[in-house]
Amino acid sequence: MERETMAKRHKEKAIREIAKGSSEHQFCTHTRLHAYTPARFYAFTLTELLVAIAILSIMFTLLFIPMTQAFDHARRGRIMANLQNAADFALEWMVRELTQVVDVFPQERVNTNGQPLNLLDDDDSPTDNDTFSRLDFVARFPDEERVTTPPQRWSFQVITYYLRRADPTRPYQYMDSVQPANRRQIFRAQWIPDPNNDPEPTQQDQQGRWIVQGGWLLPNLEQLGNQLVSHNALTPADMDVADLRFTVERSPSQDPRLRKPVAVVIELTIRQPTPGARIKGGNPNETDVPSLFIRRRVRVVLQNVR
């Protein structure tokens, strides 16, 4: 019995010593590792950085393209809205005055040398014919209830719509280059014909065109001087009037004097460079991408013509 008790005590003592020794060994080992092992810093490898940069580049590209397209569409939308507003303003002005027309002067006109009407637009050659880009008429305004009457000895005033460069002293230029752009505009002039210098057309040539002189042929009505009552632009200088055409519909008659005007058809095209457009081939009148433009066509019935 005593032997069993002693053996049990020895066994428990041995277990305690083994446990104590194992704990001390673990403590010493852990202390030595922290005391003598150098510190380690964790970081990305070069391969991981390159992969991250590539992924970010792809993501930025995928986001940048839609953003650029959205900004471009916004700029195009603003330009189209401005073009529409400019065209509507010019047409509203012309339609309002044409509804009060009492007479429209003939468009088919030449000078005494047989040369047709040549306005200061994109082509200044003598053979250029801008007959349908100008309209001369007499109007009765509602606030006066009579035909516009000038002072002194003149019998009437004439209102003229015509096409001209913003700066008539410089050639036509669509895009900014060495010099700023010089685009075409619609101008309105109200002037007083001089019976001596600007007689009403009464003679025709063999082709049926009216032979005129003076203010009826001037490409720039600002040169009229004292005869000019008012002169203003109906379209802004930063837009280009690519096309302007007035077509006068007249009643059928063998006698040209009895062919009364019935209606006026206005055809108008205004354009502006597309955002980011550049000069093509060194020519400031051509662009590498098509321009933004708007077209309008209006028919005005002349109800006051007798």
C-alpha cells in the first residue's frame, strides 16, 4: 500500500516538473526569438504595383471617354441652341416687316455694263451673281398706318435685307487663323432713294433683267451716307450665314409692271464650327469635321399689296 502511495507521489511530482520545464522552455524560446530576430516590414511587390496601376489606368480610361463625350454633346447642344435662336430672331424680324409690305422691287438686276448684283460675301469676282441674296421693299407699319415717309422732298423709304461680310474691308474667312474669322451676316438697311442717283428701275435688258444704278447695286449700304436712316445686323458675327435666298412670287401677267408680288419665300442656313474643329489643309475656309448648321424656310404672304 505504501509502495503504491509513494509511486503515485513520484509520478505526480514528475508530471509537475515536466510541465514546469516545458513552460520555461517556451518562455525562453519566445524571448530569444523576439530578442534576436530582425524586424520584418510587409509591402507590395513591383509586380503587384504594376498590376494595380494597369487596372487603375483602364478604369480611368473607361470613365474619361464617357465624360469627354458628355461634355462634347453639351457643347454641341449649346451651339445648336444658339444657332436656332439666331435663325428664329432673324426670321421673326423679317416676317414681321414683310407682312406690312406694299411693294417689292425687282430682284433680277444688272448695271449698265450688264454685270449682275455682286454682294460682299465669299466671292468678289465680277461674274458672281448674288441676285437672290438681297431684297428691297417698301412697307406700311401698323403704328403709322401709312407707308414710311422720309422728310423733305423724298417720297418713300426702302428697307433692304442683304448678305455681307462682318468686315467688308477684309476677305471672307470662316475659321480663326492668322487673322480673326470674318463671317457673313444678314444686314438690314433702311434708306432713302435719291431720284437723281437712285432712280427706280424702268428698263430691262434682252434677258429681262432690270437695269439699275446707285443704291440698288451697292454691295455695302453703309456707304449711302446721309441717305441711310438705320443699318443693323440681324445675325451675330460669330455665326456664318452659309446661304440666304429670297424668292418673290408674283402674279402672272404679260406686262412686267402688273406682276404684283404675292408672297416672299425666305431660305436661310446658319452654321458654326463644331467644337474642336481645325483648319483643313491650311485653308481657313475648310474644317476637318463638318460644321453644325440649321436650315429654315418660311413663306410670307403679302396681304397689303394692292
